[in-house]
Amino acid sequence: MKISDVAEDIDRELVTRAQIDAKIEEVARQVSQDYAGRDVLLVGVLKGAVNTLVALSQAMSINAQMDFVSLSSYGSGTSSSGTVTMRQDLSTDVRGRNVLVVEDIIDSGLTLEWLVNELRRRGAASVEVFALFDKPARHKTELHPKYQGIVIPDEFVVGFGLDYAEKYRNLDSVAILKPSVYSKEAK
């Protein structure tokens, strides 16, 4: 879906598809180099990270296994509740595995920090993080991903996996959602 398909809901495009593709290619080259000769398990955080995980895995030059976890701290709102709920656990045992968590965005960082700690608790040999987008202004943790994504301002963004109330995930770029879209549902 293109921004023009939902133009009435979008303030402006923030990150183009070309910029997204360039960042993913850059990170895929580095991940492929860093994990050359080793098994790596890509763990995608559903639902937002699906687009990023698929694009990253296809751009990598090494084999990788994939698994998914579904976590929530948002519900249908626009800010984190601070409480992480596991909706779906991994089907893979991470004990002794090199894990690369793939996320769509670091907002507060609380959910991601919880997941990293949980994977370490389960005995992963290593746990690294790639988040395609990062909102440093919203961080509530000191989590620093090994693979840095695109830093964005503290705006409500949608697209390329990022949603508002399960909408806009299939935009091919990232855009700022008009406040009128999410404020009318808050009333």
C-alpha cells in the first residue's frame, strides 16, 4: 500500500522505502559478516517486525533460522502500558543459540529489554538486537542495539510493520499519522 492510498490519514512521509531498503542492506551485510560460520536464530517480535525480519533475512548472505514471539505492552493505544504480556512464545529452544532479535521500533525500550533478559535467562549463548527504527526521546531503558536502525523523532509513525489499531502496517514506507486519526478514537 502506498501513502497516496491513505493520504487523508497521513501528515507526511518520514522514511522512504529506498531509505528503509538501504538501512536493511547495510545491516544485513554486517550481520552476515558477524555471524559467518555460526548458526544464528532471528527472533521476530510479532506483528510489527515481520516486514523487517523478512527483508533482513532475504538480504543476508548466510543461512539463518527464524522464530517469532508475540509480546504486547500497547493494546490498541498509542503509548506503552509498561507491562509486558507474552501472547505467543517461541517454538525454538534458545539454549546455547546465537539470537538476533529483530524489532520494528524501539520506543520506551521496556518490551525489548524484557525480551532480551528473558532470552538470556533461557540460556542463549548471545543475544543481540536490530531495531529498524529508534525513538531515543522515548527511551526508558539503557538498551543499546548492536545494529543501529534509523533514528526518528518522537512522532506517532505508521507503516512498514508499524501500526495504529492494527491499521497501516502494510504501508511500504513510514509516515507520520495525523493526530486527528488517533485522537478521535480516544474521545
